[in-house]
Amino acid sequence: PAATAARWLEQGARRLHLVDLNGAFAGKPKNEAAVRGIVAAVGADVPIQLGGGIRDLETIERYLDIGVSYIIIGTAAVKVPGFLHEACDAFPGHIMVGLDAKGGKVAVDGWSKLTGHDVCDLAKRFEGYGVEAIIYTDIGRDGMMAGVNIPATVELAKPLSVPVIASGGITNLDDVRALCAVQSDGITGAITGRAIYEGTLDFAAAQALADQLSTPPL
């Protein structure tokens, strides 16, 4: 993982997005050693944001202490909103919330369960808690190489004052262009995973295009 992280940094990555997928399902960190290796390799050169299985303040503090820049709270934010509030108070400027949704409803536990919560309503509430940013994933698009759900992302971002980072469905440079076109609606960044590993998106070209089309550059 550390070598892979270094490769994306060499291609111009401004931030690394890490997810402990095993931890997301287990409800506790499962890949802390790998995270430590990545932070040791590139943490001094690029901000790192991390999510997956983070359910208590002690875990947040431990990850921040080793050099992770931002902690992403997902399932725990939905199930125990008080925890998110406490985290924002304890670690201001370092807490993001990850909202994963399908059909406008929030999913939890590694996307395995849909809740009845409206994603836009929760985003507005969590903004009031003091989150640094909201990462919005359309789980109907993520990993499907089907393009970004621009209307849903804009609907979420427009009423908010905190930045929204788009995730899910980014497949090629057309998706990057589409996201840059709605930057003024509050979308300040994008996460891509499968597309850069499978080769449908040239990461260096995507970053260069975002720099060209965005003000200020993404």
C-alpha cells in the first residue's frame, strides 16, 4: 500500500483517501499497520484522510497522532450522532463525515444496510456540528463505472457552506469536466478509486484538467 500511495503522489495527488474496508464491516480498525506504513512513507508530503471502523475518540486521537490529517466518520455519525458532535468538538478542523446514499437514503455498515434518513437533511445537521467537509458517495454508482450522479451531488452541496467532496462513479475525464462545471455549487474535490486502478482514468491527466478548469485549482 505504501508504494501505491507513493505512485499517486508522483502523479500529482494533492490528498490521499484511505478506507479500512475490513474495519468498516468490523466496526473497529483492521488495517492500522498498513495505514501507519502509508503515513510513514508519504504523510509528510500530502494530507491523508482516513475512514472505516472509527467509532471512538481514542482511535481518532491515535490516528491523528501518527500523522493522519483528517478522520472520516460514517456509520457512527448516523447511528450515534452525539459521537460525531463530540469528535468535532475534540478535534476541530480534523473531522469529516462520510455520507453514503442510494436513492437519497443513507446507508450504513459498509453499505450493507439502508436507513430511512434523508441524506440532505443529515448533511445539514452535521454541518451544524462543525464538520470540516462532507464526502458524498452515491453507492448506486460507486465502482460501477457509470459516471457521477451530478444532480444528487449538487442537491446535497448547494444548501451547505462546508465543502462537499464527490465520490462514486468517476470513470473518465468527462466526469472530471462535469464536476468542475458545478464547482460553484460547493463541490470542492473528487475521489476516484477503481477507475485509476483499472486504467479508464489517467490520474495525472485528470488532475491537470481539474487544475485547468477550476478556480482555485482542485
